[in-house]
Amino acid sequence: MGFSFLVKQPPESVFASYLIRFRPIQTDEKYLSYYLQSPDYWRQISESKLGIAVQNVNATKLQQIRLPLAPPSLQRHIVDAIEAHFTRLDAAVAALKRVQANLKRYRAAVLKAACEGRLVPTEAELARAEGRAYEPASVLLQRILAERRARWEAANPRKKYQEPAPPDTSELPELPEGWCWARVKQVGRVQLGRQRSPQHHQGPYMRHYLRVANVFEDHIDASDVMEMNFDPVDFEKYRLEY
């Protein structure tokens, strides 16, 4: 789809092919300009398109476009009303952008407070208030590391297990009571996906897979998911889990 523009006080120049000049006669240029941006105008343009690869509208077709011609005295009033509404819409858009920026900052502030233990009462505080014991994160981390080691040794019986190094906390901020620092590698398994290559374009185990284009910050777009061949072994290695 093309574009319509009102050209005012242009420099001395000419226009090339694929452009059509329309000079109004005794008609408010802004009135016509706004109509040439309206849905009704573009609907007529779509119905008049020529070609298959690159569709276009020639001058002959453009001359046949129907337009609602208001009386001269009303055209200016219509333009003024349109621009008044557009001014209010622009102000609303600007206000919405400010709200979106504030929401983004608020979201970041909420996440920061959560990661610093300030969003909800800590387990240590609740335990003291209720007169009970609790399990600190350091105990949880040791249990995770033990399970991680057991799984690795079961899958690699003849290899020597190497414990993941803990983080250097000398320059990290102090955490709330009962919390502890850990590395991502300590509490989970990190793995890259499989690259798409011609050898996987077809096969008996075609399965859907996610690309970078499908994954966003807050959702997964499954409207355009492609397929690749994953045999049962690879499927277990690369499959997604809840």
C-alpha cells in the first residue's frame, strides 16, 4: 500500500515514475488531503490495484476514485474539526506514552524490591513472629547441589564430577537474613538450542521448535512455529518442560 502526502512549498523539483501528482481546483487542499488518507479512499485504491508482484494504481484509475465533495464553506470547518480531534488524540497518545514509561519504571522497581527481599516479609521475620524454625536458602542450595551431583553421576558413571564454583560475594550487596547468593549453574542446567541445518529439514520425527522470532520478554508467539526433525534422543535433550 502506498502513501498520500500534502506537499506545501516544495523546492524546485520534478517527480519521477510511481508518483502521481494531484492538483485540486477550487477545493481546500487540506480537505482533499485528509480524504486521501481515509479508509474509504484506501478501500477504493485496493479495489483498483494492478499487477501481481508489485501492485500499483495508475493515473487513469486514480481519476476514477469517488470522493465526497462538501460545499466550499463547510470544507474548512471539517478540516478545523479534524485537526481539533487529532490534537486531542496526539495529546492522549503522549499521555499514554508517559503512562507506559511510568509503568515500565514501576515494573523495574517492583522486580528490584523483590530481588532485594523488600517486596514481602522475609521468612526469617515470619518465623520469629510465629515462634517457629525455617529452612534458610543455604540449606536449600546444599540440597539442590546434592541432587545435581547425583543426577550427573548417574548419567556419567565413569567420569569425575566437578562441583560448580560458588560466586564471589566480596563485592555483592548484603542479602536479607536467610537468603544466599548462588550461580545460575548451581541451581539449574543451562543449554543452547540446536541450530537449524539442511540435514534436519525432513525426517520421521518432525516436531515444532521455537526460534528467536517466537520468544518475547513476556510471552511466546506460537502463530508462526516451524518444524525440524528431532529423533527421540534429541527430543529428550532439547524438549521444553513446564
